[in-house]
Amino acid sequence: MAHEQKHPYHLVEPSPWPFVGAGSGFVLAAGGALYMHDKPFGGLMTIIGLGLVLMTMFFWWRDVLREAHYQGHHTPVVQIGARYGMMLFIASEVMFFLAFFWAYFDFALYPRTGEWPPEGIETFDPFDLPLLNTLILLLSGTTVTWAHAALLDNDRKNLLLGLGLTVLLGISFTALQAIEYSHAAFGFTEGVYPSTFYMATGFHGFHVIVGTIFLIVCWFRAYAGHFTPQQHFGFEAAAWYWHFVDVVWLFLFVCIYWWGA
């Protein structure tokens, strides 16, 4: 006989996805290591591992959405815990990028070759594509804020419009960064400047892609009517993540593209 729940917390049901996710991550990491050392089956293992990780993400988040929207387990107390979790995740991402900035400034302020950028490195014009991408991300920050305001006003039309514009701006940023990389005068392995440049800007580009996918999922959820002015943490988490991506890019533009050039 089931007992009535007398607390607002969500006791998660047993799930296979933590175990499957750990195994998938191991396959992906092992495959990547083998591939980078030109070992047999490295590429195949990497593809399989990546597919398993994506599958785990899809089904795990599907279960979370079911718990939140259809089963009603995400009470106000649970939502507070989720917000704290997202804050800590973004804080960990801040430290992740701090490592790249640390490496960049270590070599920029104390160059081993006597000058920075090193001799022979042709840097990007900061007021060409980098400035355009800066304006795109700043505009996307305003559109996602517009979408949030529309959600709080229960204005579904402007919510979808604001989210859609943000997604298009995110895709535009990624396309322009790909064009920028295709015209780069240096490769990843051509010294410390290219390595730090590509690690910082490349991982930021990856975060833009992840944030764009996050917002696309939110658009479909908004279209399906999952979000209400009272309960919309999934959208809030996506908006926080997107604003974090915006701020990181501002630091990248000022420190690496402008000051570093």
C-alpha cells in the first residue's frame, strides 16, 4: 500500500542513466585517446562513445522533463535546489574558462620569446568579424531577456518570437566563427599563441552551440505549453547559461582579440 508523501522534496526513482552515462563517458574518453595516438579502432570508439553520451543525455533529460511537467515532482522547494545546482554549474564553467585566461595572460605578460604575439603570428582584426560577433551576442542577450519578460506576462507569441530570434543569432555567431577560423593565418599546433587562442575561443564556440541547442529545446517546450509564469525553470536555466556565454565572449573580445593583438 502506497503511503502519502508528507514532504515537498522529490525522491528520485532508480534510473539506469547515471550508470549508462559513466560507461558512455569512459568509451568516449578511451576512444578519443586511442584516436589521438593513431591506434586501431580509436575513431570508431570515439563515434560510438559520442553516440552513447548523446543518447544518455536525451533519455535522461526526457525523464527529468516528465518528472517536472507531467508528474508534478518539481515543487517550489525542488526548484530552489535546481537553481542552486545551475548556479554551481555556471560557477564551475567560470573556473574552466579562468584556466584558459590564466594561460593566455601568463604568456602575454611574461612572453618567453620576448614579444607578444610571437613573431610571425598574424592576429585577427578585432573590429572585423570579432566585433560583428560581439554585437550579435549582445543582441541575443536582449532577445532572450525579451522572451523571459514575455513569459512572465504569459505572452506566448512574443516568447516564441524572442526565443526564435535568439536561436537564429546563436546560429549566426557559430557560422561567422567558422568563417573566421577558415581564414586564420595560423594553425592550432603552431605555437603557444594559436594554442591558447583556439582553446579559449573554440571552447566558447562549443558553449554557444550547446546554449543554442538548449534554447531550441526551450522553444519546442514553449510551443508545447510547458512553461508558465509560475514554473519555467528550464527556460531560466537556458537564459542564465546564455548570459554567461555572452559575458565570457566580452572578456575574450577585449582580452584576446583587442588587447592581445
